[in-house]
Amino acid sequence: MAITGVGVPVNAKLKPNKRGMQFGGVEDDDFEGPTLKTQDNAQTKPPIYIYNICELSHVRNQPPEFPGFTVEPCAKGEKFSVKTFPGLVNERYVRPGTAEYYYAQVDGRKYATSLLNPDCFPGTEWQAQLNEGQTGNNDMSGMNLNALGVFWSELAPDNPKLGEILKLFRTRVDKTMDALVKEGNRWNAQGKLENISPMMHFAMEYFGLSSPWHMSHRHKTECPNCGDLVLEGIAYHRNASGDICVIDRDRYEASVITVQQQKEMETVPAQTAERKPRTKVR
């Protein structure tokens, strides 16, 4: 599938204002106002895709090409949300010395980067989205949606190679959420609960954690392997013996696996962990 860039259609015309005008110091009574030049050499390019792997929605405002651009949250239980983005964007400009609108086709990857992480603009390499920290535009800090699991890719949702990229960005999100949880714990230790932000609470829910400053509302259920009470929907947990108990192997393998955890998986298969009777509370 191939699409042309977005913006005002290349064959559109602006209605003349029927008045003479002065532009650039030159007055011409026969000039009938701004006109729009068509783009006869318009090209096409396959679309790119905007993915979101977190249950967070986002809005970016970048007029005139993308006013109120929205990124839908990932639905619970799904791997990601996705929306198509033009491979080429029609960028409007006025040619110096005239009052005519022209359109230049710009690589859609540049616009996607500008929307999702302006600090990396005008890059077109998707790997740059995984860079941590600032990359040059210090005034754009705090607008990095890549750190929250939003990224662009030229791979379609049904491309088998997409799974590897999802793992990389899941690791990136885990680091972001871990830093937010630690920041919340620090404010709690200092008794400054008013500094704990909604994003810190979201990070606690992301990991299914509870603390004096955040009580998780996620439902708990019995683990089908060991019988421990665990948060509903998790991929794995550590059982009462300290062993890793895998509930959803596909999701577990897509998560962050440290070297030590890998060794434990090789020596103590979670599925064969002895089921221990639960202690009854009297």
C-alpha cells in the first residue's frame, strides 16, 4: 500500500480575493491575491506506523500539518495500539517574493520523530528512538514519548520482525517506570507526598506494586502453577520458595530477563515447582 503525503490537496485552489496587494515591496494591481501552485512531480511512499505499548493516551499539537495529533492507548490485554502515518508529508511554504503557496514533500519519519520525541529531530533512523537522555535540543526535554512506549516503525503490525522491536521498547518503558517508582519512594521517604505525580502512581500500577503512598487496585487471583495469590494478568512471579513461576511464557520471554534469572530458569523449571498448600487464615 502506498499513499501520498498529507496536507492541502496538491490540486486545490485558493479563491482569489479580487484585490490588488502589496507583497515584498512590489505592488501589482493585476494580482488577485494568494494562489496555490500544484505539485506535478508528487511521489508516493509506503506509510509508517505509530505504535503504543502502554495504557496511556497522548496528544501532540503541531499545526498546520498535524494539529491535535492523538496516540491511542494500548488496550488492556493487547500488545499495542497502532495507527498509520504518511510516508511523505506535504509541507506548505510561501516562495520568497511571491504570495503563492507551494508544497514540498518531506520524509514522514522526520515528522513522526518531531511528534514523538522532538529531542531526536530531524532524525530518520528508528534506533535513535531508543537513546536515553537528551540528544541536543535541550528545550524539548519532557516530551519524549519514546520513553513511554510510543514509537514509529516502517514494519507493519503483521511483520514477524516487529516482535523484536517491541521487546526493545518494553525494556525502555520498564526503565522509565522503574525510575518513576524510585522517585515516588524518595518523595514518600521525605514526607513530601504532594510531589508524587500521577505518572508515579501509573508506574506503580504498571508493575502492580503497593506501598504506603500507593494502594494498587488490580485484582488478585490464584496462580495456576503454585497456588500463590498473584496480580491478575501478570506473566510471571516469584513463588513462596523464591523460584520464578511462569504463567505466560510468551510474555515472559518478551520481558526483561537478567542473566541471573536466566540461570534460574535453566536450573529450576518453574512449571515443575512443587505446589504447596495455602495456609488457612483462622
